[in-house]
Amino acid sequence: MAFTRAFVMGHPIAHSRSPMLHTYWLKRYGIEGSYQLMDVAPDALAAFFETFDEQGWIGGNVTVPHKMAVIPYLARIDDAAKAMGAVNTIWHEDGAIVGGNTDSLGFIGNLDERVPGWDRTAQRAVIVGAGGAARAAAYGLKTRGLEVALCNRTLAKAEALAAHFGKRVGAHALGELATLARDADVLVNATSLGMVGQPPLEVDLAPLKADAIVYDVVYVPLETAILKAAKSRGLRTVDGLGMLLHQAVYGFNHWFGRKPEVTEELRTLLADDIRAKTPGA
Ligand code: NAP
């Protein structure tokens, strides 16, 4: 196979951990290729796509602030990207540049890995938040047949998202969280609360059922206050690092033709990097 070049583009982009994980897989599978950081300012986006093939790109990841802005440059986008209104992965298909969104696959793949069989009995999920991560979580959980309650500080945002998803997704104020938690099989923090530098998400875990799962999409720190509290209550927990790893699997497969494994070694590599760069994480 010829040398293959993929990218992660955003602005700023230096903080991205994606090169670390794709480079790990390239080495593990002995694939001749690269995965590079591309800082693309908003006014350089058109030029980036004009020279896409000339640059020899096979495809790549897209992050803030381009997740919506790239859509007009793509021949088509997949159903997940349509549902989320955002693209995080670009690849070539039948001679065209196309896009998709793998965040919900990453969200669910992580849950499947960490709590195998979780969806045999789970019926209801409560998601705190209504931004990009909540969108991915809601789409993934709805696709797996759950009823989803979105609780957000700004109720109007939760309402807009619930209306967008239609059946089986409802909107609620943050004040309803304690009541909704009683029936939740999966409780998700999809806000930026709990991230380093942010206050924790204040939520009383006491009403949760003993077999409920608490999932935090935040991964810096790896163990957030809510996950610590859930563990000490004996609840099953899922952290956000696995979501980052699992969403990357699909892009790698598109570009390099191999579905890579999310290994413990890879998890440790990223976890060590997070701890090294974030005191207290
Ligand atoms: P976003 O679109 O900006 O949404 C942020 C959400 O947090 C909104 O619902 C916002 O509520 C809520 N929020 C922020 N501050 C709050 C506060 N003080 N009190 C209550 N709610 C508050 O961000 P995002 O892209 O969804 O990212 C959210 C988190 O997910 C980030 O920590 C990000 O790193 C993480 N994430 C992880 C992965 C992964 O792979 N693990 C992927 C994507 C994102 P309002 O609507 O009221 O403002």
C-alpha cells in the first residue's frame, strides 16, 4: 500500500491527542502512513479543500471550529452527521470527499466495552447537557432503543435538541434531575462541568438504582468527582477517555483499511499523557 496521509484539522489544534492514538495504531499494524496536525484558520478552509487532493490527503478528522463549516465542501454526509449537524471524520469514497460523525459510535462503543451487555435491560437514560457531546450521547442511546431525557441549564437548548431528535427524546430543566435519576439506567454527564478548571457537576446520586451506570464524557481528569462518588456508592462507571479512543476507530478504518483495536496499552498511553500534562488528573 502506498504511503497514506491523514490529518486532524482545527483551530487551534496543538492540544489534540488524536495524533498520539493514530500513530500508535500505524506502528502497531506496520502501516506506511502519517496522521498530522493541521492548524486551519476559518478563512483558510476553502483553500484547504481546493488543494485537498493535491496535498495527497486520504482524509482526516475535523474539530472545533470546523465541524459544521466543512459540510458544504463534502459530496455527502452520513446519517449520524445529519442527525448531529456536525462532521468529525472525512474520507474518500467513490472518488468523492465525504464526511461522517463517529462521536456517537465512540460513545456507545465505550459503553459496550466497559459494561458488556448493558443494553439487555437498560430502558431509560438521563443526559445532563445539550451541547455537542450530549447530541452524540442522545443519538447513540436512542439508536440503541433507550428513552432519553435531556436535562440542561438552558432549557431552550434541550428543547431544541429533543425536537430535532423527535420521538423518545424529551427535554427537562436541571431542577428535574433528582426526580428523573430515580428511573435512569444510564446517567450521563455531557456538560463541561467536572473538567479541570471547571466546578464539578452537582448531582445527588442517592436516587439512582443500584444497577445504574454513571458515564462521564469528560476525560480530563480521568476520574471526575461524579465518577468517584458513583464508585464509592458501588455503581458501575464509564469514563470519557474510551469515547475518544472508540470514535477514532472508524476514521482509521476508512483511511488505512483496518479496524484497529482499542487496547489497554493505548488507553494507558493516553491516560499517562493526560496525567503528565494535567497536575491532579
Ligand atoms: P458544548 O457544546 O459547549 O456544551 C456544553 C454543555 O455544558 C452545555 O449543555 C452547557 O449548558 C453545559 N454547561 C456548561 N457550563 C455549565 C454550568 N456552569 N452549569 C450547567 N451546565 C453547564 O460542549 P461539548 O462539546 O458538548 O463538550 C462538553 C464536554 O464533553 C467537554 O468537557 C468536552 O471535553 C467533552 N467531550 C468529550 C468527548 C470524548 O470523546 N470523551 C467528546 C466530545 C466532548 P448550557 O446549554 O446551559 O450552556
